Amino acid sequence: AKQAQEAKKKAAEKAKKEKQKAEKAAKELKKKEQKAKKQEEKAKKQAKKKADKAAKELKKKEQKAKKVAAERKAKEEKALKKQQKKQKEIDTAKRIAERKAAEAKAKKLKEAEQSLKALETKKKTAINQEKSSAASIKAADAEISSAAKKLADLKK
């Protein structure tokens, strides 16, 4: 009976020690789980911080790219407007030059026609005057044909 009681006592002590071991192991496991949870949260925070920073940088770069593109577009439009203005000036200068050339040609034509009319009048006068010699009529004919030739050249 004594042995049985002692065995019972030993078994109870052993059970108590086992229980304490199990509680200690449970406590340590709980500590480790809490530590792991803390580390996981810390890692999540750092990952979020990195992601936010990367997003911010990306946004900055996109804005810079947009700004550069807008500046380039503005420069191209300015250059195009400048070129169009230059072309307009060239076209205007051409039109003015063509108009002046046409006016000058018309003036020369008018002068040649007046000269021809004057010579024809001179010829008629020479023919009408009986004193006129054949030589003056021939000279007037030569002048008329020369003026007619000039007129024809101008009309070309």
C-alpha cells in the first residue's frame, strides 16, 4: 500500500511536471506566435511604405514626362506657326512682284501702242502733205514696222 501510494505520488508529481512543461511550451509558443505576428505586421508596413514611395515616384515621373511632352508640343506648334507666317510673307511678296511685273508690262504695252499711233499719225500727215518726199514716207514705214515689232514682242 505504501508503494502504491508512493507510486501514485510519483505519478502525480510526474503529471504535475509534465503539465508545467506543457504550459511552459504553450507560453513559449504563444510568445513566438506574437513575435512572428509583430514581424509580419512590420514587414507589411514596410512593404506598404515602399509601394507608396514607388507609386509617388512613378506619379512624379509621369507628371515630368507629361510636362516635357507638353513643352515639346508647344515648341513644335510655335515652329509651325513661324514657318506658316514665313510662307505667308513669301506668298505675299510673290503676288506683289507678279502684280508689279504685270503693271510694268501693261505700261510698256500702252507706251508702245501710243508710240505706234503717233507714228501712224505722222505717216498720215506725211502722206497728206504733198511736199513730203518718198524718203520720209519710207523712213516712217521703217519706224512703224520697228514699233509694231516691239509691240508684238511685248505681247508675247
